Amino acid sequence: MFSTLIPLLIGGMCAAALFCLIYSIKNIGHQIPTDNRKYKDPLPFGLKLIWPLVNFFAFYIGRYLGVEYVERSKRMLQRAEMIYLMEPEQLFGLQLTAMIFSGSICYFTLSLIDSVNGLYVFIAACLGFFMPFLSANDRRKQRELQMVRSLPVYLDFIIMALEAGMNLSGAIQQAVEKGPEGPLNSEFNAVLRDVRAGMSRIAALKLMAARIDLKEFNSLVSALAQAESTGASLSETLRVQADQRRVERFQKAEKLALEAPVKLIFPLVAFIFPCTFVVLFFPIILKFIAET
């Protein structure tokens, strides 16, 4: 009789443990606050699949992040125009999720060929951890490059509107309506919203320069603030700024063109020259071996 009670006791304990596990997971999920995305950008399809796990890490681990790390991540998300997509804690949760998935995929792939190596799994996990941050940083660089390229065009629209008799706010409105679509259009739209909310034009432009944090925009806003305070011509000030931006673009393109030969040295030496030497000397070596 005692021997028959042992399996029943073990089965009951396993059932109780399973029930406790399910109950605890359910409570853990209920404690995570609902992610209200009413005023946020919609998530891409890939992020929607893993977003519950991202929120899990963001809630239980993101709260222990340092203030400096959170502020630096928030600044980077803002400059990459991702601040309405995720919070800094969610970015860290996405990094942890990517680390787990990358390590798991690497382990599964290596297990298929019976060549599991802990070092490779660790490297894959590290790459997965840094991949979301690197992706956001690349998006920030692309966005800043687009804004710098389109800045002279918007300045030309603003200059024409000012010379037609409009004030600075109306000129910016015309530039937004007639200018090309892109991140700079969104930034000037934000300036107009701040002005309509009661902020002064220079304060709104300074806020835009602080968001973008590029020397071209800091110089532009400083010149506009000085021209407005001294009563100088805004159109002439903007024309000087537009010409300067074009000169800087030309100089940057010239610099990249001059750097191209130097950057080609390593691919030439490491890849092209060895292949050329193999093609040239391989028949000679074979003929020499055959004669000897």
C-alpha cells in the first residue's frame, strides 16, 4: 500500500508545482503595466511578436538602470526619431531579447552540425545585445545626414518667403508646405507647433537645435537670434547661412573623394593583390615543380 502511495504523492506534488508555476507566471504578467500606444508610433510587425517579452525585461530589469544610461539612451532615441516608438527601458529590454534570441539561434544552428561551442554562442549573444543600439545609432546618422543635406533647400524657401514680405513664422510655414518631405520637415513642423502653443520663435528654434544637436543648426539658430535682437535683415542672414552650408557640403564631398584612395589600400593589399599573385605565379610554380 505504501508503494502505491508514493507515485500518487509524487504526481500530486508535480501537479501542485505546475499549478504554482502557472499561477506565478500569470501574476507576473498582470503586474506589468499595459503599454498604452495611443500617442505612440505603431510597432513594426517583427517587434509586435516579441514586444511582451521586451516589456517584461523593461519592467523588471529596466527599473534598475542608471540615470545617466537612461538619459543617454533617451537622447539617442530622440535624435533617431524613435522616442515615440519605445522608451529607454524598452530599448534595453529589446537588447536583452535580441541577446537571448541570437544566442539561442546560434546554439540551435551549431547543434544541428554537432559543433556546439560556448564561445560562439557568447559572441552571438553579445552581437545580439548590441544590435538594437547599433541599428538605432545608424538610423540617427542617416536622419542627421538627410537634415544637413536638405537644410539649404529649406533656407532658400524661407528666404524667398521673407523677401516676399512674410514674417519668419509664415516663411517657415511656406517652407514646410513647399519643401521636400523628410525629417527636417518634421522638425520645422514641431517649431510651428511650439510657436502656436505660445513659445517665441527664437525659443522654438533653439529647442529644435537642442533636439537635433548639430553644429549646422546651432550656428543657424545663433545667427537668427543675433539678427533678430540687433534688427539685422533675416533674409541676408539666412542667405549667408545657406551659402555656408553649401560650401561645407562641397568641402565634405571633396574630403571624402580624397580619402577614397587611402581607404582602398587595405582591400587592395588584403584581397586583390594576393589573388593577382596567385593567378600570375601559380602556373609558373607548377611548371617549376614539374621540371624539378
